[in-house]
Amino acid sequence: MKKSVGIILMALLVMVLGVQSGFAAETANKLPNIKILATGGTIAGSAASATATTGYKAGALGIDVLINAVPEVKQYANVSGEQICSIDSKDMTNEIWLTLAKRINVLLADDSVDGIVITHGTDTLEETAYFLNLTVKSNKPVVLVGSMRPATAISADGPMNLLNAVRVAANKAAVGKGVLVAMNDEINGARDVTKTNTTSVSTFKAPELGFLGYINDGKPEFYRESTRRHTADSEFTTKNLSQLPYVKVIYGHADDDGIFVDAAVAAGAKGIIYAGTGNGSIHKNAEAALAKATAKGIVVVRSSRVGNGTVIDAEQSYIDEHFLNGDSLSPQKARILLSLALTKTSNLAEIQKMFNEY
């Protein structure tokens, strides 16, 4: 009798475990599939002590370590990782951008992939985000995430940032919003976001145009979206590109000269972004050198070192010398747009139209 009862109880236990296992499998099947692509950075950084927040080795930890450190991500998505590179983002290159964009486009063309999260260092995160905003050919969410403290630090911000990035990428409200940056419980758009503080965890902001939304107690909430062309609506492609046209940023200042302009021309630059004072104003000495550059067919775009506002028509000489206006793009993002524009055309009117639309 006791043996029979034991067999019955064992059978019931097996049934219960089977139901639970089946329920867990069914739940997992209903979750979105998010691919996490790792590039290194502070979020994967390792320091000699738990109190060190500088002097660490960026990109020391692999993507599997990062995912396993935040098991909660599995409540929101079926995640898998892929290591693209392991660098300090200050060393980001055009070649890595092209590799990353091509890989993302392959993944997002697969119906089984619902979104992408990219772990990235913060130094050039805004630039990578904008490059992908122009070259990813899908409306599916692409979310960049980083941290300001290495993974080994007390109160490291990376784990929560990674969890929130997965939450955003898995959220249907993120579809069609362009490439996003999710850090410090805030959601920013790739075009407008910039790093505003050297060390603070609240460094990423869109100073004038503002956040797209917040992550409120784990729930992404959107309040606005960009009106500029991006991702699936972009005309740019990396499909047949192995390199990008050389475009250089030159920083304007008091007592400027044309030496760096001449050097950029001699180095083979196809375009120059001049980060001018105020409304893209150009020192007279630099202006003379830039005018010679445009006469040689090099595209010159006026941007501003100010950090906010739109660069618009100013002095008549700038128009006569065929300098283009960089709109509200920062110099580093204007460089990206001009590089991609030059893969399609050298017509100044068409390139200006791109700056007006993107």
C-alpha cells in the first residue's frame, strides 16, 4: 500500500513539474528575441579595486559575463549575445561601424529577431548611435547602452542600464523610434543625445530638445519622437561599402589660422566640418583656407562648437564660398552625415538637403 502511494505521489510530482516546465517554455516562446551585441567599453570594464572608477581596462569582460550578471533580463526577453569587438570606445573606427551596421541589418532581416541591444563605451556612444540611425534598415528597436562605472565598481550602473536597455528593446512602443540610447532610467534619440559630463552617471542628455522618454520603475514610457529621417526611412546603406570618405572636423577658436585646413586638404579629405564659434562663424584666416578647399571640390560644412542651436545662413561670403549649413548637428555627428552623404553624391544642393532632413 505504501509503495503504491509513493508511486502515485511520484507520478503527481512528475506531472506538476512537467506542467511547470511546459508553462515556462510557453512563456519563453512568447517573449521577444533580443540579440545583444557587445563592443567593449566601461560597461565591460574591470578595475583593480571596487572603489576605482578610472584607470580600469575597458572591454575586459565578455558578453556572456554581462548577461549572466543580470539574470532578470530573461523575464523580458529571450536574449543571446555576440561579441563584435572589445575596445575602449575612444578607439572606435569606421571599419567597426561598418561591420556593426552590416551585422545588425542581417540580424533584423530575420523574422525571429525582434530587437538589438548594443553594449558600448560612452566616449563615442553618441556617434555610433547616430551612424546606426542612418544605416540600419529596419523599424525594429536598436538600443545602445553603456555605463560610467566599470563592472567591478561599487554601485556599478551597468547592470541596471543593461536590464533597462533590454526592456526598451523588447517593448513594442520602441518600434519605429529610430536608434535609441537607454541609460540612467532615461531614453534618448540617437540624433540629439550627447555626453554632457566627463564622469557623472547622468551624462547623456539632449540639452534643448529633451529625452524621448523614461524608464519608470522598469517600464519604458515614451513622450515624444524625432521628426527627422532615420533607419528604415534613410537613403543610406552600408551594403557595398568597405570604407567611408575621409571627413575631418576642425575646431574654430580665437587667433585661428588655415594651417589645419590646408593639412586636411593635403591629407586627402573629401569633406571638412568647421566647428565654428556662435552660429558657425569662421575666423577670417580659416575662411580663406576653406574657400580654397571648396574651389578644389572639397565639401565644407559649418557647424558650431556651442553645443546647442541651429547653424543657419549668416554672412554672404559663406554663401558665395559654397559653405553648407550643419543644422543642429554637433560637429562629430555632422562628420558622420557628411561621410555618408559623400558615398552618394558630391552635389552641394543635395547634400544640404540631407542636412535639412536628417
